[in-house]
Amino acid sequence: MTTYENAFFCLQQYLTRTFTLPCRSLAAYQQLQGTLGLSEWEFTEAVVGLETRFGVLLPDESLTPKLTVGELCALIDQYAGRSYWYHQHT
């Protein structure tokens, strides 16, 4: 399983468990805040949950209200494996 696929699966499980969203039909094109209807707080919880799970720190400027499931998973994939120091100094 790729990091993208793993992030997608983890996000699906997290949304289903935490927010009781019916996420069996979760799709990459869906916006977390728009299509799925997450509040700003719920969006932040989901992002922080994935950051913690994968040991990454995503740049704030990439976490926009229009961020899709696929874009979030791609960011996790992109930043996975980079050190915390790298995130703080780039």
C-alpha cells in the first residue's frame, strides 16, 4: 500500500469513527469542508490526526477550506519521510 493509499484509508476510518460520516463512498475529489461538511474545527482535527499518524507537519498555506481528500492524501505522501527539521527550515 502506498503512503497515499494508506493516508486515504486512515482518513476514511478517522472520519467514520470520529464524526460518524458515512465514508464508504469517500472520493478524492470531495472537499473536506465543502462536500463533506466538516467544520473548521473538525477539519483541523482530521489534518492533525493524519499529521500525527504519519509524523509530518504540513504547511499551513496548503490547508485551505477547498482542500480535497485527494489533495490532503497527496500532501501526506509528499511530506512523509521528511524530517521535522526539514519542515522547520524550508
